[in-house]
Amino acid sequence: MEPVNRLPRPEDPAALERLAEAQQLLCARAVSEEDCQHAVELLLELARPIEEEGFGYSPALLTLASLYESGYEPAIQQDSGQAARHYMSLLEAQVPSQSLSNDLLEEAATNLCSLVKDKECQLQEAEVKRLEALAVQCEEWNLRSPGGWLAFAATEARRKWTAANEDPEVRERRLQREAQKAEQRRRLVEEQQLRAQQALVEAENLRLQGNDMCRQGQLPGNAAAQQHLLQAVGLYAQAVEVLSRCLDQSLPLEKAVELRRQRALLRSNSAQVELSTQRWAQAAELAEKSLEDEPSSVKTRYRLAKAQMGQSNWEAAAKTVDQALLSLKGQPGDRETFTVELWKLAEDIAQKLPQWRWSASKPELRKAAPDDFEKRIVGWWEYPGSTFEIRLEPWGALVFQEDTVKIELMKKGKLRWRGEVELISGMVLNLSFEPGSDVLVLEFIPPSELPAEDQWSGPKRFTAKRREGMKQEAIPAEVQEVPEPIAQPITEPAPEPAPTAEVQGEEAENSSAVLEAPKEVHIAGYPAVAGCYRLQPELKNGRPVYRRDADADQFLWFRGGNWGVTSSLNASSLAAPFAVRCADANALHPLQLRRRSKWYMRTGRNKEDSAPDLLVAADLEQSTSAS
């Protein structure tokens, strides 16, 4: 039996003989009631003081306590009170002498504390006082670990004894007070959680508005881009203020951590917007405040370093990059991408501070494997309604770019990559390559915390083919550092190759569709897009384009297998979402839409509802009479 085997050997040969006999009885394959009783008698004789005709071998109490703590068939019944008394007697004898090892003393104190918490263990007042004195004695002998457990056990034993001997009326009043305090704490926690949740929702709405403004500010040709970006920073600042006001009040720890994490994200996004407008001082201040809430964010340190470089504060930028490189050692995930980006900054800093010594070593440049599929997917790709580019940066980062949306991809498998949309927290792009058919499969996954009713109900998965006429760029077998780009003279683009017979047939079919298309169409049933739309001279995606006769720019055109109305002729569904749409890839102009085709109207961010009353007709009288 383990408690017997771990005991120190007694010096008295007679005591050693009795201890061995007790061990033999308890560890036998078959133990009778007489054997159990005899073993208990031997252990009690060993523990009894010498003046009481015993052997004064107190470590035997450890075995007795363990026997009563768990019970030992067939004769020893479980008795938590008796086990606690044996543990106390053991500690009272061993704390002054300390003949037992520290781990056995700590084990005895820990087990005694567990027993005292047991509702079946009821100690008398004299035993409670013994326990309190024992805790004080442990402190005096500098036995901190056993003393801590004994102090806790003494407090619990005193509480249980007081409750057991309390006057019924006094107990009733005490329980009522405790219940009232518990109810007050529960209500307070509920109020704090509700207040924190409301602040998170309000801040999230402001963040989404800021993201929209930021996307508008990044659209090419936007004359008000600077204004939109400043509005995005203002909306982020409002969201930060909402969270800060909530954090100034007492909150549960987990909610406070969540609010600080969101505040750090908002300030980091604001710093990125300020970087795009080259407001270096504001970007640095925002990044520093973001790091106060989330010091482990490598992305924010990267942005802080860029802002410090913009201010020509090279030494501060070097320290920031150095700290970020060191922190990457313990972080999985996007470590490779951040490493190459940070070392790119480090190389720029080294030109200004050639004497600077980095704490981290620069990783070796990755060689392209013979079956490196990253080389094969580099180039231009297209899917219905849009095109995008996959490119490999000189420092090794793989990038997806569609219009103004840029996503850095991390390799998750031999043929799979994954990236996060930076300005839409939680939105992920999964990309997989099918080398046999030479196609890419794209899947946009919305944020997990976004409610189902607010998620985009349209298609999220697309299959892209390699764009014709765009040859894959040759990539060297080894990625090497490249020198600064040298300005080259602008040359005229090469003439496009002559169309094949198949393409000529398709163009002829589309041209006939334009000739047969009506000069104007009318939309009724949905006031936001209702009116007369007139035919425009240009084609988009092989279909005619109609423009509404109104002050606001609205276009009825074909994109991605849908006829619909947008505010601009932009191929990106993020920059120009459909206000209304109808899925019909076979219709060459709006009047060819099938009668059973369903129209959908946009009712919110990534949310659509059916629009059964929307009608498209050739003249106003027909659309009015039909509606």
C-alpha cells in the first residue's frame, strides 16, 4: 500500500517489525476483517506516545488517515472526521520535528483541507482550535505551503462549526442577508454584461460604417477619397469612445478583456487609414494606444514601425521592428507573412542605421520546390462578372487582389490557401487550386459572429478560370532580393491578337442582341429604382447597359450572371452591390428575362429579400398597368 511504502523506516527494530507486519496484512491479495482490524491496532500502537506504552512513531498516522479517508474493505468504513483527526495528530507531531519530507507534509495538509470541506466532516470546537493553532505553528516554522492549506482549512472549519451551533433565528437572518447580497451581485453582473454588450453592438455598427467609408475612399477615381478616409477615422474614433466610456465603469473580467481587444482593433484600423493618407504622427499615436490594449499584436507593431519611418524616426522604428521580430518566435499562424514584411522594413531601416544590430536572425530565403503550386497559380484569373490577380511579391508573400481588395494568403495545404480581409474583421477567403482542370475555387466566409439574417444571401463560392491572353509570369527557381525599381519609358501596348472564329461568333451574337435591345425600359414596383432607363452606347460583359433618367447614377446592366441595378459600373460586388437583381444568364437584354425569374432587393448589409412586385417593361403604360 502506497502510504505504508512511503513512510520512513522507524529506528526501533520492534516498531519496524510491526510496520512490516501491517504492510503485509494490508497489501495481501485477500484481506479479512480480522486482518484489517489487526493492521489498525498495529498502526495505532506505533503512533501511540512512548509514555503510553507505544512506539511514538507518528508517521503511522498518515496510513491510518488514508485508510479512513477512502475506506478499506472489508472492515474499515469511510469516515472523513476520523481521517481529519489522524491528519491533525500527524501534523501536530511532525511540524516541530519535520522528520517527514516536505511533500508528505504538504500532501497531509492538502488532504486535511479537502476533508474539512466535506459536509460529512463535523469537527468540535476544541478540534477547530487545534487546527487554528496548527496553522499558526506552520507559519512560525516557515512552512508556507502546508500553512496556507491549514489556514484555509481552519477558516472553513470555524465557519461550519459556527453555522452548526448558530441560533435558528440568527441563522435565518444571516441566510436572508447572504441571499440578498447574492441577488444584488447577480443583478450587478447582469447590468454590467448588458452595458458591455450594448457598447460592443454600438461600436460594431460604427466600425462597419467606418469600413464602408474606407472602402469608398480607396475606390479609384474618387475625387472625395481623402474626405471619406477622414470620415472613416472619425467613425472609428466614435466607436473607441463608446468602448472607453464602458471600460471606465466596473465590468466582469472577461467582458473588459473583450472590450479592450475590440478597442485595440479599432485603433489599429484607424492607424492603417492614417498611414494611407500619410498622416504619420496620428498613425503612430493610434498604433501606440492600440498596443496598450493588445501588446502582442504584431500587425499593429508593423503599422507603428511604418508610421515611425514616415516621421524619419529611424531608431524608434528599429526598436519597434526588433520587438516585433522577437515576439514572432512564439506565435503560430501568419508568422511567415509577418516575418518577410518585417524584414523588408528592417532592410529599409538598415540603410539609414547601418550600425544597428537586430536581435533576431534573418531567415533563409525559401527555395521553390519542384511541385510549388504557388508558381502555377500566379497570374490573372476571371469568374463571371469580375477578374482578379494572384501575384508573388519579391519578398515571398502570396497576394490576392481584386480591384481595391488586397488579401495576403497563407498556405494551409499543398493546394489550399487562406487569407483574412483586413478591413472586415472575421471575414475569410479560402482558395483552392485544381491542377488537373487548371481552375481556382474561391469561397468567401463571412464573420462567424454575424447574425444569419445579416449575412449575404447570394453566392459565396466561385470557380475561376485563367484569363485568356494573360500569360503566367516566369518565376525564378529561387526567390532573391531585388534592387529598387528603375523607371522605364512608357511604351504603347502590343496589339491584341485577332479574335478566333468562336469569339467572332460570340461577338456577332452579342452585337445582334444590342441591335435588338430596346432603346429604353421601365422599372416599376420598387421606388428606389423605379423609372425610365435609356440604352447606353457601350457594352458591359457582352450585354447592353441602361442608365436611369434621374439625378442619381443608377445603371441597369448584366454582371456575374445577374441583371440588376447598381450605383456604378464597377465589377466588384463590394464596391457596387446590386440594389435589385434577377439571376438569368441567358437573357441578352432585360426584356428577355423569363417570367418566372425572381427579383431580389437589397435591404441591408449582405441581406436580400424577395421583390415580387418589381416589373420590367418596354413602356411606362405597360409597367403601370401591370403593377
